[in-house]
Amino acid sequence: MFIGKIAWITGASSGIGEALVKEFVKRGGTVIASSNDMPGLERVKAACGDKSSMVHCVPFDLSDTSVISDVVDLQVKERGRLDFLFNIGGISQRARIDETPIWLDRKIFEINYFGTISLTKAVLPHMVRQQSGHILATSSISGRFGFPLRSAYSASKQALHGFFETLYLENKKNNIRSSMIIPGRVRTSISIHALNAEGKEHGKLDDGQKKGITPEKAAEIILKGMLRNKREILVGKEELLILHIRRYFPWLFFRIADKIKST
């Protein structure tokens, strides 16, 4: 299905990103796998077995946007083209607004927003030249509304919607598609690595996440949605209902959200 296609996947050393790498190469494609965890990338590559030669590990940190353009130019020169960009990498938060220092808000935005759009801006000219491509970015159900202990995370994800909707409208004429991935509960380590008020790892798996779908199921849903050219790809189970409640019954949403356990 993806034979001859090349995808760049960030956040590829764990969770949804890892599952996407494995699923993409299983379907015949080539992957540029990135994160700031080189041992993790090598583990994912090895786990692809006889397809491991189709995985190219390219580590970099999304918070260091100064290196991104050079990294992209080198990879496109070596691979010849790039068909898909999956912006999966990011970081979450577990801290109240009144205890979150502004430097932490900036750090979360640097990774989730500026890192993501910097990679996208570096990739976009290459896709414009080849007159094709599909760029996906990862939001969250809390990227559609506020949620306790996630002020900067929610805000950074909401900002992505504005950017990528504009990217879509500007580049339809270039045959470049854009989709937002909106996960609900997926059993990944995102809550474990979420930052507390001191900028340290939360270190706990949220109870809600324990009940979520597997990363493998999430990857399957994402690829299916991408192939159907969905503008928004909803990933999860019954928790996604809150999106429709927020849209059509905002008064009910705030009543429910006020009672939701925030971890």
C-alpha cells in the first residue's frame, strides 16, 4: 500500500509514533524515524525485523529548532522525496496555572508548537516542489477545550489547529493535504513524561490512559483516516463523545468537565 512512499515520523521511539513506524514499513513504505532518544529509535528499528532496513534513525530534539532545516535538507537530498510527515512528538503537563512558571509554558510551546511548525516549514517547500504530500499534526481532545492541569499543553495544541488549517487552505493548489490527529485515551507513556510545576516528570500513568486503546490500534485508525483524506482523525473510544458535547451543548460540557478527574 505504501510501497515506494517515504514518511517522516517524529516521536518515533515510543507510543503512537513507534506503532506508526512499524505499521508503515509493514505496508511497504520507508520511514525516517525521529525523536531525542537514539537508543529508543534503534530499538524500534530492530523491532521491525526483516523490514528494519526500511527505517532510518534521525535523532533530533524538537525544542532545538536551529538544526531542523539542515536536518530536513539532508534527508530529502538523500531520499529524493518525502510523501508524508507525521508530527507525533510532543510533551504534556500536570500542573495548575497558578503554580506553572512562565518558562515552563514557553518550554511546552517550544516543543509542541514551535518544534512542530519548524519541521513542517522546513518540509513544506520540498513538497511544494514535488507538488504532492500529506502533513499530519497531533493535537488532543484537550486541544479542542481547556482541561485542568493542562493549560499550556491545551493551549499549544489549540494553536496547532489554527496553523494547520491555514496550511491546508494555502496549499490545496499544490496538491498538499493536511490532517489533524485528535487522540483521546491511548495507552502511551505521555502522562508519565508530562511535566509538573517544577519541570520534572510527572512519573505516573493516568488512570484514564490505562483504559485507553493501544498505540497499535491508534496507528491503524490514523493511517485509515489519512488514506481517506480526513481533515480531523479522531482516535479513541467513548471519551471522544466529549468533543461533540463541547460543540453542541457547551453548558453540559462545563458541568461534566468540572467533575472529571484531572489525572
